[in-house]
Amino acid sequence: MKKILILCPYPEDVAPSQRLKFEQYYPYFREAGYELTVSPFMGRSFWKVIYKKGYYFHKIWYTLLGYFRRIKDLLRAGSFDIVYIHLWVTPLGPPLFEKLIRKLSSKIIFDIDDLVYLKDMKSDVNPLVSKLKGSEKPIFLMKNADHVITCTPYLDSFVRGLNPHTTDISSTVDTDQYKARQDYAIKEEKVILGWSGSLSTAKYLHVLDNVLKKLKEKIDFKLLVMGDENFRIEGVDVEAYNWSKERELATISRFDIGLYPLPDEEWVYGKSSLKAIQYMAMGIPTAASAVGTNFRVIEDGVSGLLIKNDEEWVDKIIVLVNNLEIRKSIGKSARKVVEEKFSIQANKETYIRLLKNVSS
């Protein structure tokens, strides 16, 4: 049995970049004969405060614990057949720990999600940490890994300029858990426009502030938000919750129409359209900005709607709200696309082949 050490930023089953990428393939890795040891930089206590303002003493202490954990990982890295790294080994400063891991490891797979190598990305919650983050770390790992797993064509093209050994694997969902919608009639008193994300991505939903205010003048709807319980738009009926795994699928299943707005900027080109994939997996007709990987995931007018400007957002949402057959047709096509291209079942063999090739 071959052994894999997984070095990741976050505890298991909480962060979308992990749980809807490689974490959900753990059972298949084990079935294929790999013994997994998972070592997150953050413990669960750190995860609870990392995206909250303040808690400075806690964040410093938990960061030090993370570095002690990584020192332990350095000492044992050589006993594993593969070290699988997600995003970085440690978050701050130059790529010292990344270089040490490279020297001490037999084979390295680097899994990158989002364009984390961009230097101008800032955090509203942890601005000082943003300045200290090591943007050179992912570049070093791209260049020096035995194989790199990307998640969008844009990112894959960038990495191939540094390392020819890459595989583009999108974020995926388990279609056995994401049950397809059967009834496309409006179930609640108001039509539900829904968005699911996190505290750090809720800012993208504000791209639609003016759209939703204009829409309110034409139809009666509720905006259902999961990811930021304090999300508000003046004049709009908002029902909002923080994200939780227990609530996630039940909340998305209430959506009549899924919203996936994004600005047209470079950071977005590293996103694998995960929110759209989640909605589509449940057969929910999805309206998304016509940018980035949304063009790969959605065929406009068939498996979803790709939208270019505020006027289109208003007009196309109204069409969906007023036409049951269009909602049904798009929803069913969307589910089929996810089953064929963006499900665990469609991608598990790609992961297994990759592990076998690297470990051999």
C-alpha cells in the first residue's frame, strides 16, 4: 500500500476548495490502494475565527501551532510515496517550507485552486496577513512539483508555461447527494432567487444590488442567501444564513433560480464555477455572468443563462420566473451536464490515473 501525505490549509470538510475538490475522492484513493495521512495547517479552532475580524491573539497562536505542525511534516515527508500539497505548505513569507518539502519528498503533487499567486489580492478581514502572504510559494510549487492539478483552462494555461505536467480537474459534486429537482413550480409564497457561498465571496453577490432593486419593481421575490447571515440589500426581501454543511443542500433545494454573478477580472478566471455546478446538479436553472469558466460549464439558453449586463439580468430572470417550461428544460439539461462532466463519478478515474502515474 502506497502512502500519501496531504498538506492542506484547512480542516477536513469545511472549505469548498478542499471538500468539493480532492477531499471527496478520499474513499476512491483508499480503494485504489493508497493510505492517506491528512495534515491541515489550521485546526478547527483556527477555522472558526480565521474569517472574523479581531481575534488577533488567537490567530497568532494558532498560526504558530500550524508552523509547529509543518515542522513535524518536514521530518516525516520522506517516508511517503507522494506529498500532495494544496495551495501552499505554510501561508507567510518566502517559500522556505516549500523548498524544504521539495528536497525531502520523493514525489509532489501540487493542487492549486484560484489564482493565489496574484500579488494584489487583499482581505478585508485580515489585511496585514494579506501583505505577508507568500505569493512566490505557489509559483515555486508550480515549477517544481512532479505534477500540478489546476481547475480552469486559464489557470492550466498559466501553469503550463512553468511546468508541462498538468491536469485540469474542475471542482465537482457528488450527484448521489445532490438530488435533482423534479417539480419546477414555484413552491413558496414568493419566487426564490438563491445564492450560496461564504463570507469572503458574498461581495460578489453585491454585483447585483442595482439589478435586484430594479427587479423588485417588476416581480415579487425573496433573495435567499447562504454564506453571510448579515447580507442585506436595501428594499429587497432577504433571508440570510451563514454557511453550514448541515444546511447547505436543504437551502439550495429551495432555490427556484440560482444566481452566480461575477465581475470580469483576472481573479475570477481562476474560479471553476463551483456555485453554478452546485445549483445545476440539483436541476436548478442558473443565471450566471458571462465570464471565465462559466462558458465551459453553461451552454447559454440550454443548460443555463449567461448574462452580459444589468439589463439582461433583469430581463432573463423575468423570463425564467414567468415560464415554467423554460425553467424545467434548463434545469434538466443542467443536471445532465453535471452528471457527464462535473460529478465525482465522471472524474474519479482521472485522479486515480494521475496518482498511479506519479507514484510509479
